Amino acid sequence: MTDDPNLSLNSSLDLYVKAALGKKALGLVVLDVRELSSIADVFIICSGRSNRQVTAIAEFIQVDLKKHGIRPLSVEGKKEGHWVLLDYGHVIIHVFYESMRNFYDLEGLWIDAKRIKTASLIKSENLTTEIAEISEIGND
């Protein structure tokens, strides 16, 4: 066990991040709200390009985490696919349709929350950067 609570938090959060990225969630952000809210320790915010993708992301998260014995306390909005909230107690996952995410701007609302980078999130961001660089080379 480590003395750094952030390290153990990051490693446990990686399961949630991997699940969200499993269906190509966009713009994934992990916010540490422990110092700002009593309702959760962490918010994970991501989005999909369509309401079908939003629903697919939310369903995949549930199925994937269930394999690890993690079940949500509640799920809201899955049928509509505009904003799905998966409440896992200490972790709340928000899966938005892109336009809804921009409208509600949770990142702006929780601007004082520290951003957390897990191993899977860093790997995903690095891969996205590499793909963008390759695309630029191909366009030259």
C-alpha cells in the first residue's frame, strides 16, 4: 500500500476510465471533487457523437465494471441518450451527447476541481496526439 492517496485513487479510477474509453468516449475528463463536494469523490465526464453512442458508452461502462464486481447505485437518462448519469457512490460518471455537454458545461461549473490523469487516459491522449501528427504529415 502507498502513503499517497492520489496514487491509489488513480489506480482504482483507471477501471472506470478504461470502461468509458472502451466505446470510444470523447473528451474524457476526471475531476477530483473531494474538497468541493460531499456527494462524490470523483466526476468522470465524457461524451459521444450521437445519442446512440452515448447509450452504448453507458451500457458498456456498466457491463465492463460489473465484470469487476462494481455495480452502480443508480443510472439515469440511459433511455434518452442525451445525458446519462451513472452513480457508483464515490465515482459519478456523466456521459453526454456533445451538444448537451457544451450546454451544461460541468467542467466550467467545477472549474476549481483538480484534473486527474490515469494511466489509460494518458495512453489514450498520447495515441490521439500521435494520430493527429501522422494526419498532419500525410496532409503535407
